[in-house]
Amino acid sequence: MGILTGLFKSRDKPINRTNGSAYSFLMEGSSSGRRVNERSAMQMTAVYSCVRILSEAVASLPLHVYLRTDSGTEKAIDHPLYKVLHDEPNPEMTSFVFRETMMTHLLLWGNAYAQIIRNGKGEVLGLYPLMPDRMKVDRDDKGSIYYEYLVSDGDSNLGKQGTVKLNQSDVLHIPGLGFDGLVGYSPIAMAKNAIGMAIATEEYGASFFANGATPSGILEYPGTVKDPQAMRESWSKGFSGSNSHKVAILEEGMKYTPISISPNEAQFLETRKFQINEIARIFRVPPHMVGDLEKSSFSNIEQQSLEFVKYTLDPWVARWEQAIVRRLFSEEEKKKYYVKFNVDGLLRGDYQSRMNGYAIGRQNGWMSANDIRELENLDHIPSEEGGDLYLINGNMLPLNRAGAFAGDRVKEEEPNEEVLEVEESNEKPKRRGSDRTHPIP
């Protein structure tokens, strides 16, 4: 049992480097022989594109603080955290830049950290991003989680040098996918072989075209070549690279026989294309968003964009929202306040689809004219002109009221007893429904 008990301590005390954001790349090597880390991976166009798409998408979403009220919810504009999240997390960054930076850390290192600056009342005054590769997560003797951060010269907000210990309340931590629930693993480290192969393929292509994209060949000479190496170097210098299209002049019966392109070179483009899809699969980004339109068409590209919001962005947004509420709100505030990213703008669809949806909401009474105009960024119609009215179709009513109007109409059409007595006393009654004022002969 002593051996087995040691296997289940990573969740209680993540001291192993593989349980933290400082996940080791094993000398950053991959099966392709290329070095892969977070920074070298960003030099791969597919990785850069996926990280940029996701980080800019999260950063561009409106982020608001909401207050729960008896009548529903409303924006808590007066809350101190509203300006920090919506406008300016710190004097050096806008909200867009802050969230873009944090999301980039989350996609590359699997964790995003930010130092929380509070005043004497405990209110959040600012958020400063911290580099994940310099952060260590651990537990103290009492089991409480703490953070150790290696400070550099650029981290002026910490005001210290060396290693700084931060409490949980001082760090906004957004973890990605991980095995222990405390810290996330780097997607780049987990997929280093796929990314390494893409880098190797790209380097091979660069070398291939640097040599003029010409296949190897054979120089035939009828006599004996005294210095083959010098002849090979002379040929390469004169007819490869930028000189690949020059006309070659052969002397003394020399003959050049080109060799057809090798199978490896023939599969070069196919390999590069597959690796782009492989990287897009890692980040769950639709291929058409990274430039691969082979399987996209006018009929399915809109649906792929909607699936990107539902299955790619929504999980990231949920991580952000829950981490912010958990760390930046007090226990009392959590009962009344919450934060939410507004993704409705990405789900709007085309103009015709939006108008049809608005018409259904308007006719069924759960949207007013001003509700629709607000979603379309139009000015409100004054309330006295009916802008806030909620309308429904008059021909729709509950099932238990079916026939009620018909019954009421029958009762209205039935003459009362007094009318009957008057009509019986007249010698010449008037025709029912007639507008004539003289008797009928």
C-alpha cells in the first residue's frame, strides 16, 4: 500500500512539473527532430492563425457585469468591477488587449494568470497579466494553494525582484484542460509532434524552393572527371537558386539528365495541407477560418461559423465567466452579481434570418419594437408612440377559452324579453336589420 498511496498525491500537492504550467517539453524535441515550444510554435502560420482567431474573438465580445433584481437583470454600471472588465483593467491596457493577451496565454500555455490589485475595502482596482512560464502553483503545509512568480525587470507592478509568493486572492487564474483540475496543460506541448512535423515540412519547402525547386540530375561525361566535387559545386553555383533558369552550356560531350521528382517531394503539398488541418483540429477551429475552403460552400459555411461559436467559443467563455465570478466577487456579491460575455452578435445570422426571428418574437409578444431596435443598434421609439408595447395576435387564446367569444356573441344577439314584448305589440313590425324608418307595406 505504501507504493500505491504515492500514485494519488498529484491532486493534493502538484509538485511534479507535469502538473503545472511549467510543463517540460523533454528538451523541446519532437519526433520530427525540430524544437517545439510556445514561441517557436507561433512561427507556424496555422498555429498563429488559430491563436489569433480565438484570442481576438474572446477579446471582441462585450463583457458586462449584471445585477439580479426582482424584475429580472440589469447592467451593474455603478459596480467598481464594471469599468475594470468592460473598459480598462489597468492604466496600460484596454479591455480588448488584456483579454487578448490572457487568451493567448491560455491557448499556448494552458493557463492564464493575472495579478489582482485591490484597495483597502477589498474592491478590485486593476488586473495585470502574468507570464505563465514564470508561474508555479503549489500547496503549503495547511493545504492552501499559493502561487510563486519569478519577477523580471518589466514587472514593475509587483515592486519586487526574484520570486514572489502570491495568495489565491491575489491571482486571477483561468486554467485550461488539465488532469488535476488545478492547472492546465499546454496544448502546444501535448501536440508537439504534430506541430514539429508541420515545422519540418515548412522548412523542407523553404529549402526546396531555395534551390530553385529543380530536381536532382546526372551529369554525364564521356571521359574521366578528375575532380567530381569541384564540378558538382560549380554546377550548383551556376544553375541553382536564383540562377536556376539560366541556359546551361555544356562542353566536351557533357550531358545533363534530370531525374523525375521524388515521391517525397510529390507528397509535399499534401503533407502541408494535412498538417494545417491537424493544427486546426487541436484548437477546434473550422478549417475555413484558417484558409482551407476545400470542403466549405455557400450552403454550409454559415453553419460552420455557428458551430464555431457553440462548440469552440462557448467552453472558453464559460471558463472566463466562472473564473471571474469565483475570484473577483465576494461571497455576498456572488448572490447578486454575475458577469456574462454577449455572443448574440456572433449568432445573428444574415439579415433575412434576423428579420424573420424578430417578426416571430414581435408577433408572439416577447419582444417590443424597442427590444428589436436595440439589438440592431437603432434609436428607440418613444414609449408614448408604442415603442415599448408587447403585442400578440388576437386570434390566439388558451384551449380552455375556446368558444368563449362565440358564446358571448350569441348572448349579445339574443333579444331580451322587453324587446320581444314591444315587437309583439306593434301591428306592423319593422324588418330586422333594416335601416328604413317607414313601415313595410
